[in-house]
Amino acid sequence: MQLEIKILTKMFGKGMVGLSDFSIIIEKGVLGLLGPNGAGKSTLMKIIATISKPTYGSVLLDGEDIVKNPDLIRKILGYLPQDFGVYPNLNAYEFLKYIAAMKGVGGAGLNKRIDMLLEGVNLIADAKRPIGTYSGGMKQRIGIAQALLNDPKILIFDEPTVGLDPEERVRFRQLISEMAGDAIVILSSHIVSDIETVADEVAIIKSGMLIEKNTAPEMISKVENKIFEIALSQSEVERFKSQYLVVNTTRQSDKMLLRYISGTHQPAANSRPVNATLEDAYLFLTKTQPYIR
Ligand SMILES: Nc1ncnc2c1ncn2[C@@H]1O[C@H](COP(=O)(O)OP(=O)(O)OP(=O)(O)O)[C@@H](O)[C@H]1O
């Protein structure tokens, strides 16, 4: 299975651009979308989920355009939107049965699948109380379960880990690894480590355009030997920031410890090299690299 997105553009009123000539090929596995606020991640996911139509461009599922024929993807799609709403008076079982009916999922195995999903998102114990009484993280988990109801071949999760505590984030990653199988899974997050642990490939988006699509180790290799730390006094920090791309600043007794990317410059005197992370690569690529056209 393959999704080929070709020169996709989404323009909103008043000249707002959601996506601009965006092209990417997505194949089986987990693709993590990273990008600053307003980069276009949700816009891209909504168009693939056929919730929104592009201004122009096409989305081909194994060669067939789903913009023209949305039913091709809808029956094999699981989607968790960013602003997932629930019916507060229904309990988890009732809600999932309702979504199953809307998706046309039924049959003898439905109750078993609902139990398995509720187990997977750790909601069995709370499954009989109204969703309106759930915490934000619990609502997010019922959202994850509903996206998986129809054993989808294409799964789209818009910021699925928002509101999840660390233990639930680990559980989510396990669930995705178990469920992914032969599916295409697309997920966005602002938490780089969430993407790094679960994604086979990462796409970095900025201003509606693709900056890089690669595996996390390949991206990290682009900043290998470029990451340094230096301890400076408070008065030296601003000048240093004007010369180098500083990715993190922490206080260390009377000094400031700056983590920075040397880029094409020589590292500053008295710096020490440190191992690069995906977060460093992300910041380097979003701050310095041109867009892919
Ligand atoms: N309905 C809309 N009307 C006008 N502009 C919109 C609309 N939806 C999105 N945009 C604009 O399109 C751009 C991309 O937005 P989008 O929500 O896709 O970004 P995002 O990467 O998902 O951001 P975030 O990480 O903050 O969720 C932004 O500039 C946003 O303001």
C-alpha cells in the first residue's frame, strides 16, 4: 500500500496557507510528523482523512485519487482528530458501539474487539461510567480506541499523546507497535521523543512545506559532531546566542550551560562535544534548511 501526495496546496481565506506544493510518498510503517505550531500537520492529516479538500493537488492511494473518490480510503481509515469530541452521557462501551455502527463495523467479534481495545488503552475498569466524567487523558485514550475499531489499514493520529501521562505514553507506543502490522500509520506530536521511539520515518514540516523525510538515525547523523555544550556567565549569553544556534539553556550554579549547534562555524573555545539527539536535528533542520520542492 502506498500514499502518494502530489503538490498538495491548501489555502484558507485571507491568504492563510495550510500547505504549499507539498509532496511526499508514504509507505507501510509509522511516519511521525514534526513541525512547529501552524506548520500544516493537521491540515495534511485532515486532507488524507478526507475531512478537508485541498485547494489543488492530489492524494493517490495505490494510484487512485482519494480527493476525487474519498470512499476508497474512508472504509480502511482510523482517525483521531486533534479536537476529538465525545458524547458525555455515553459510557465507553456505548460510545465504541455507536462509532462501530457509524463505521459499519459489526458482527460476532465486535464485543471482543471492544474489550481488547479497552484493555489496550487501559480503560476496562472505567468502561461503564459516562465519558463525561473522564479526565482529559482518559478521553484521549477512548479517542485512540475508536480510531482502531475497524482494524484500519491507514491510521492517522493528530497529537495522540497530548494529555497522556508518561506511563500511558509508553502504553500508547506499545499499542501502535502491536496494531501497526502492515498498516500506514501517520502521527503528529510536539514531543520529539514520542516520535523518535515509535516512528520508522520522520517528516519535518514547516510553513506548509516539507523540509526533510528520513529515518531518525539519518536525521541525527546530519548534526553528529556539531553539538556542543559551553558554560558561560549570564552576561555572555546574549552575544553567544547571536553567533550560534542555541538549542537549550540550563542554569548551573553561577553559570549558564548552553547546548548549541556549531553548524558550519568552528565550535567556540572551551566547548565540549556532546551526543546529538533527534531534537537537535529537528531544531537544526527547521532553523537552517531550505524546503524540498
Ligand atoms: N480553518 C482555517 N482557517 C484559516 N486558517 C487555517 C485554518 N486551519 C488552519 N489554518 C492555518 O493553516 C496553517 C497550518 O495549520 P495547521 O493546523 O495545519 O498546523 P499544525 O502544524 O497542525 O499546528 P499545531 O502544531 O499548532 O497543531 C496555520 O497557519 C493555520 O493558522
